[in-house]
Amino acid sequence: MSISQKQIAETLNLSAGTVSRCLSGHPDILPQTRKKVIALASELGYRPSGYSRHGKHGKTDSGTLVSFGVAVAVLPDDPGRKNPTAPAYHILAGISSAAQKEDISLVTHFVPFEQCRKMKEPEFQFPALRKGVLSGMILVYDWPDETLRKFSKLLPCVTIVNPHQDLGIDCVGDDFSGGIEKVVHHLYDLGHRQIGFVSNQTGGSWLAPRFAGYMQALRRLGLTCDPSITINVFNPTLDENAQADAIAEHRKNGITAWVCAGDDVAYHLYPLLIARGLKVPQDVSITGFDGLTPPPRCPHVTSIHQPFERMGAAAVRRLFYRMKHPDEPLCHTQFSGEFVKGETTAPPNVEYRTEQIQEKAHSSGKEKTIDEMYEVD
């Protein structure tokens, strides 16, 4: 006779939801409660439905293949479905390769971001999830917390890229903070001392750790963080043209380098800065994050290359492990990205700086030496 979670809950006078969260390793459960639940489950011979019966190679005792759902949250203009240079393509390649080695079947869906929130309701879920035939879920990119919370109650889940540690879900991602620190140190070594930070308007859960890396690097290098040169981190947010206008104006005041929160930000900014008369990297240096292939007529941005395929493969292994060990502590696996020197960073252009200061001094009607001008500025 099989033992259900409901029977465990009744025996311990707990709710079925509490028992479920205990067995899935949810962080909101008190350690003593989890210990009681696991002890009784072991004593009664409880076997989790759907995922404790899997063998070494992704098969159940009956020989049925394990099926993982893979759901990629995409923005309307996301090229991930068809562009072989996009991160999603490489993540899926890693997932596919690892799943094949483990004899795991995949059900993959690209979900428009505006639909991600609705997927917590069965009528908006894809059939394999709605019908309960999946053994686990891998969720790629930024998903709403309420949707992840719902999924985590249905079956084991792993997220890729964005951590959700408060939801009791394992995550495979990269070292956002450490990667950004690398590019800031690179700019510092080139001679830049006034370095700004710019993100796009959408942001995401990845923005906070990347900005934290920027702040940490400035602190370690003894540089001051100036809120006026952090764009789209705090309100108000600026569109791409307004970002470029702000960077061009800041350049007149000696801001010689910008850390972009992602390669997409850098590649959108590049032509806009050129159109405003700025040379990259001669007049202003920009860095990115992700290691994406540049669009036509754009140079390779100095960036952090993420091992997307390795991350995808790691997510499969982690989910398979979670299925067999539901009571293990949560795990956040981080991969260190590789620094890649591109064509968008160079030492500060002193000549440009000198011209701007002379122009400023001339407009004020004062004659100063170059040293005096720098001192005043």
C-alpha cells in the first residue's frame, strides 16, 4: 500500500501544503518541521509520485522515459527562437545534449513574457504540464515569482540565469557580480577614473547583482559612485536615444567609460553614440555582459562571455538530482564568465578632455592653463 502526503499530513496534524514543501526542500519551512516530516515519510516508506522511481538513465521502473519541460520566457522582439547566436539557442543546445545522454525526453516551449504570469492557471499551460506527464521543469530567463511558486508546488523545478532563492527552487546561473567587477577593473587599468553604469528600461532580476558588482568594484578601487551617472537603475528610466544623449552630455564633463548591463545595451548604444559625434573607444569606452555575437556594422564589445551550453547541461543534471533527492538543501550553481577584450575599450582620450575644458574655460571668459583647468574641474 502506497503512502500519500495527505496521510503524512494527517498523522502529524499538518496541512498537505506544508508536507509538500517539506519534501521539496522549500526554504520557508522550519527545520524541526521538515525533520519530522522526512523522518515519518522514511518510516512509512513514502515514495514521491512521479519522480522517486527513476533509475540511473532517466527511466522509471516500468521503463517509461522521463520527460522534462523546458519553458523559455521571451520578450516580443527576442531572437532566441531563430537566431543561433542568441543565448537561448546555446542554453537549449546544452539542455538537449545532457538530456540525450541521460535518456530524458524534452518538451520545449517559448512563452511570450506577457503570457508567463498567466501560466500559473491550468488553462494557459502547455498540454504536457497541464496533464501532469512531466517529471520536472527547467525555466529559462526571468519568470514571475507567482508562476514559479505555482510550478514548484506541482513538480521539481530548476531556473536558468535568474536565481529565486526565496521560492525554494534550484538555480543554475553565472556570477553576475564577479563578471561586472572584471570589466570595471579592466577600465580602471586602462586609466578610466569616472565610470558610469547603464541598463535598458526593462531590466530584470539580473540587473541588481550586475549593478552590485559595479558598486563593489568602485568601492574596491577607491572610486566614488555618482548616482547621476547610473542610467536606468533608479527612476526615471530613459529610452535608447535619451541614454545616448545623456552619455554624450556626460562625456563633456569627463565621464570616459560606461559599463553596460548587457551586450544588447552596448550594441544598441554604439550607433547612437556614433551618430552624436562620439568615437568608440577613442572618445568613450563601453563594455557589455553575455558575450553575444555583434550585429552588422558593430565591433565586438568588450564583455564577459557566459558558458550558456554548460549552464543548460548543468540544469538537466541538477533537476535529475533534485527528483531523486527532494529533501536536499537548495542549490545555486554559479559559473564564472570569461573576460573577452573587444574593440570598444581604450585608454581615456586626453585630447578630447582638453578640448572640452578649454571650451568651457573660454565660454566663461577666463584664461587658464591646462593644469588649472583640470584642477578646477
